[in-house]
Amino acid sequence: MTDKTRRKELREQLAQHPPDAGVYAVRHRATGRVIVASAVNLAGARNRYDFAVSTGSLAALDGQLGGDIRAHGPEGLEFDVLETVVVEPGTPDAELRADLATLEALWREQLSSDRVPPTREEE
């Protein structure tokens, strides 16, 4: 089998079985700071996170956690998948990205409201 044929087979397999997409959070336990993001390939996002932590190349992570990491170290980081989207074969990329952006905004809102104490009217 030639390289060209093999690449074609792999592209067809990917089209038939796309990776799971979704929304994830990177949280620093010591400070409680949370970064919410989405990815069309959750496994790839997790691999980037694991690589960044294991090699100390934390610049690959969102810069908003830089101060927390310098002050408390990378040991306090955790990666959480918040929601998984199963991608159907043939789903347009633009549609998937729009869905992920919506879910990401909903999760940001949910997580920010979890940290805000209720007002007297809400109790």
C-alpha cells in the first residue's frame, strides 16, 4: 500500500468516525480560577494539556492561569470535560463550531453563576 493510498484511507475513516467534540475546563484548585474552552477534538485538547503540564511548557495553556501557576505550581491544575458532543459524519464544520461556541458560552455563564453568592431576592 502506498503512502498516498494509506492517507486516503485514514481521511475516509476520520470522515466516517470523527472524534468527539465538546467543552472543557482547566481549573486551578488552589485559586479556583477556571478557564472554559471548546474543541472539535477533545482528545487532542487533553493531549495538549497533558503535554504542557508534563513538560512544563505551560505557555500552551491559556495565559490567564499564568500567575496562578507561577504562584502555586502546575500541580494544582485539573482538566475536566464539561460536555461531550458526538459528531455525526457529514456535520458541517461551521455548524459544529457554532454549536460549540454556544455550549461554551452556556458553561461560562453556569460556572460564573456558581461562584456568585445569591442576592436576598434570589434566596
